[in-house]
Amino acid sequence: MEQILKEARLGRAELDEGELALVNAQTLRKLEAEVELKESQGQLHKLKTAIAEGKYIKAEEATRDLADFMAMFKKFAMNIPPRAVKSIAGYADPQTARAMERAMRKELEDMLAVFVDAAEIGPEEAEP
């Protein structure tokens, strides 16, 4: 291929249609590769700029913030059953109210456990 191009540049050989198509295909592949390289360099530059501007936070900080949020959410959610029972105190006897509170608490605990299980990342899902 290089020999064909060299001879064509020197004017010693004329390219037939097949050779011309091959040269055009090779040139096209080279241009596509250059475009991909420029695009990836642009993406890398954007990422580095975003990091320098502080648009990203450290994984440890995000993990800590998420853990804090989940602890506050669990505390909030677990306060729902007693508050709900207080609102129906005049409509149900104390045994029924306590049974309702236990049932709601159990349901919340089960739902939170399912939520936590679904949110856990296994080693096969973690990024390298």
C-alpha cells in the first residue's frame, strides 16, 4: 500500500480503480481515527476542567453524605407508625392501635431492608 502511494506521488504509476478505492478507504479510516482521537481529547479536557472547577466530589465524601441521609431518612420513616397511631387513638382501642403500630413498623423495616439490599453494589458491579 505504501509503495503504491509513493509511486503515485512520484508520478511513476497511475492508480487503477481498485487501488484508488483502497487508498480512499485507508484515508477515510485515518480521518475517522483522527476525529475519534480529537473527540476523546476534548472529553478528557472537559473532565479535567470540571474536576478543577470542583464540579465533582470525592467518592468517600459522597458515600458519607449518602449514609448520613439514609440514617436521617430511616429515623424519619420509623417515626411514621407512632405518629399514625396517635392520630387514630380516639377511633381504636389501645391493643388494636399497638398492633397497627407493630404491623406498620414491621412493614417499614422490611421495605427499608429491601431498599438497602437493592442499593448494595457487589464486587462485580464496582468500577475498577
